[in-house]
Amino acid sequence: MNQLEMRAVYAQTLIELAEKDERIVLLEADLMKASGTTVFKNLFPERTFNMGVAEANMVGVAAGLSAGGKIPFADTFGCFASRRAYDQFFISANYARLNVKLTGTDPGVASEYNGGTHMPFEDLGIMRNIPGLVVFEPCDPVSLKKLVQQSAYHTGCTYMRLHRKSVTIVYPEDEEFELGKGKVLKDGTDVTLIACGAVMVAEALKAWEILNSEGISVAVIDMHTIKPIDTGLIMQYAEKTGGFVTCENHQTINGLGSAVAETLAENCPTWLKRVGVNDEFGEVGTLDYLKERFGLTAQNIAAQTKELLKKK
Amino acid sequence: MEVKAKEIRKLTIDAIGYLGVGHIGGALSVIEVLTLLYYRHMDVSPEDPKKKERDKLVLSKGHAGPALYSVLADKGFFPQEWLHTLNKGGTRLPSHCDMNRTPGIDMTTGSLGQGISAAIGLVLANRLDKTEKKVYLIIGDGESNEGQIWEGAMAAAHYKLNNLIAFTDHNKMQIDGYVHEIMNIEDLDAKWNAFGWFVQRVNGHSFEDMDMAVERAKKEIYRPSMIILDTIKGKGAFFAERQLDNHNMNVNYETAQEACRLLDRGN
């Protein structure tokens, strides 16, 4: 495994947390190798529980461990974390006001060759409906590490989308983060790109280069926390730029684009375009193929931005 | 024990009758097992419900909450007057067990099948904390239709959770009819045996039989225990006992009071 892979950073972060706090425990559902957490198991075998291919039980057991005073992290592919174990996460973990940290790996097109059955384009929407749940998607190793550290000590459940493989580095090592507070990566005055996750923050930054070279002043925000959404930052950039393009590796329905649209509609109606998957199921392919297939590219973001600027 | 169980049964019938509707059938079938656990076996502290070192109960068939509330009120976890607030707006005693609302409730339940997983998590947490305290779990026979029950059955045996002592309230009825007609779960003993549990089957209204079964279960050193309780749904309320529609039924308060009087007279 490449040490720069996100899963390696995730595992290392959990190890550092577990070294300091014996309440940290880990649950897997026969995807420990995929999650990259075997190194955690090797160091803390008694605090690692492989529950087999039984995600509903895994999430329920995590809730029980939390009720017993532990801080459980539970990992599986995002499709199973969200769709298959939803009622367990909803009732046993969230409704019970417990403290389960659920990680859904391979968000959206990151599922690549696993295809449509494994490609969650809906998990943000599913999770956003749970009262009080913190939903976030780090975009690079630094934000992953810092946000996981925060989620461990957030009182209540969290859901994190984890891109497992190597990604573009966005932040310097010493960057600080706060769950619920977006990060301004580029400032600008004509339009704001709001993105989340490894795939789309990188594409948004590439789109910034395209647009910037054409003389368009573009702000780029990494909205790593989808819930609670950073309303203040959105309103600030509504005033400043008067237009938004959201960029998500997810359906445009119920995800980041919807969260931003709701915020804008209620506070400061502003022109908006949403780049994301347009009401479709996933399919197999390479990451590059799938990004093209579903329009999750810098070129499409740039094109949509220009369309939006015509309306302004 | 029999006297105590009669008191608990009367409190339960009264609470549901006072509201006028409730899950009376499955509440009354677990009165004896709850009484046995809370008055003989469980180490709990009404003055400190969240005490770290304690035995815990997960009532996975969360709709039997009113029976457990009667026990907890009688034990002094909260005032007995609360029982008349059952399911009223703002109550601390909701239909299904809620650990955040009710002192003495160890796990929130209500979506069937989920309690077994939570109980497993509680036992694993105890194991990490190096405590031998028990976790008791009560599931329903209709609930045993749920796939999660069997995911949990596999996991508890795999992790050799001898401190998990479970009961199936086998009252033979579920909402739409008899269990064997809606979704047959037999051979229940053989199923739990095959999953690697120590299985016993006893009369769920006999304190002597259940007590011996719990004592035997406590001696297990590597297997989780399943004690299948042969019970009668609606037990002890003349208007509900063995009635196929007793899962969640309207209960006239005068009828409820009459049922309590009949219990006092020993009928």
C-alpha cells in the first residue's frame, strides 16, 4: 500500500488516536484489507472487531460498544454503510444519541471496477436526513487526518466519505480545520465553486486554472462538511460573487448542491448550477472514464460556470 | 417472586389501560422473566442507574417497554406516578424503550432485530473493561424473523460471549397471526444450537424453571446462552390472554381495573 494513500493516512490517524485513548475501537465487515486498517488490528488486536459480511450487525454492535463507553469507528464501502445499515445507524446509533463514527469508503466514482452496485451517489443525501448527524468528506491526507481527529471527539455520530487511494495534496501539513467550517482555497469575485471530496476539490482547482487563464475571477471553497453546512461562508460568498457552482461526486439531488441551494434559497437567493451525477445509477470503469461519463471534470465545471455567468 | 410478578403485571395492565391502548400482549408475556432478572439476578442501582459496573438488559422487543417500566418504577428508578404518563406527549415513558428518556433503560430499542447487536457491543465493551458483568437480552419470537437476529447469533458465538444471556419470549403469536402461520421459526432450539449457543427451553411463567436455566447459563465459560421461554401472549389479563389481536389493542380502563381485581382474587 502506498503510504500516501488516504486509507494509510486513515489507519495511521486511528492508530495515533488509539495510542492515546483506549476507548477507540475499530469494526470492519470483511473489508479490513480494503479499508487499509490491518495495521490497526496488528497493533490493537483486542480492540479490533471483524464482524464478517454483516454490515447491519456491525453498525448495531458499534452502537452497543458506544453504549458501553467506547468510541467505535466502523468501516465499510459507502454503499453498504449508507443503504444496507441505515436503520441500524439511524436507530441504534443516532436516535439512541450514541457515538458511532461510520466511514463509507469508495464514494461515488471511486468505486471504479466495482461498478453500479457499489457506487454510492446517494449516501450524502441518505445521511443528511439523520437529525444531528455530522456528514463530511475530506479531500486530502491533511484534511482527512485533522477531521478524523475532530470527529473522534465530537459528541455524537459522524459519517465520513473516504476516498481510499492516492489523491492530490491540497493542504500543507500544519493547516487547521474545523468540522462545519468550509475552507477558502482561492479567492475571487465573479463566481464561487463549492466542492467536496478528493475527486471534485481537485477538479474544481483545475477548473479555477482554466477560468483564471480566461480572466474570470473565481473563488474555490472546500466544503468538507456537508452537514452542518457552513451557512455563514456561503452567505459571505453570495454577497461577494453572486453566483455558485457546486461540484460533487454524488447525485445533484440531496447532496452538497442541494445543501447549498437550500441555504441560498432561504437566506440570499443567488444564481446556482450544480455539477454532479444527474439522477443516474453508477457503472463500471476507470476513475477517468467515470469522471468523463458523469461530467465530473474541470472542463464541465468550467463550462457550467460560463453558462452561469451568462445569467448573472 | 409470584407476588412481585403479580404487582408488576397489575401495574402494566393499569398503565396501558389508563392510556387506553398499547402493546399489552407482548408486555404481559415477559413479566415473569423481567421480575426474575431484576429481583434476583441483576446487579443494578436505582439510585445510580448509569453506574459503570452493573448488569444490563437490552429489551430488543422494545414494544414491551411498559412491562419494564413497571419493574423500574417498582424498583425505584423513577416515581410510580410516571406510569400514568405512558405515551402521553412529553412523557419519559415512550412505547418503545429509550435510554435517553427513562432512568434504568440500558439501550434504545424499537426497530426489531437491533437489540442483539447492541447487546453484543455491550458485552464486548465489558470484555475490554475486564468486567464479568452480564448483559441480558430479550427478543421476541416474531422478531426472530429478522435477519439481523441471525447475524448477531453468528457473531456472539464467534466471539464466545458467555456473558450474554438471551431469552426468546416465545409466545407463539406475532401481529398478523400465529408465528407458525406467518413465518415459521421452528426448530428454534436446533437453530440456536447450530449457531453455537447454549440452548435451554423452559416455561417462561415458572420462576423455578427460569431460575435454574439462568444459573446454568451463568456457568457457561465460552458460549452465549439462549433460553427459549414458552410463554402465553397477554398472560394474566382476561381480556387479552391468547387473543390473536392482543399485540397492540385498545384497552378500556374499567376492563383493565377489573383484570387487576381478578388477579388479586387469584383468578
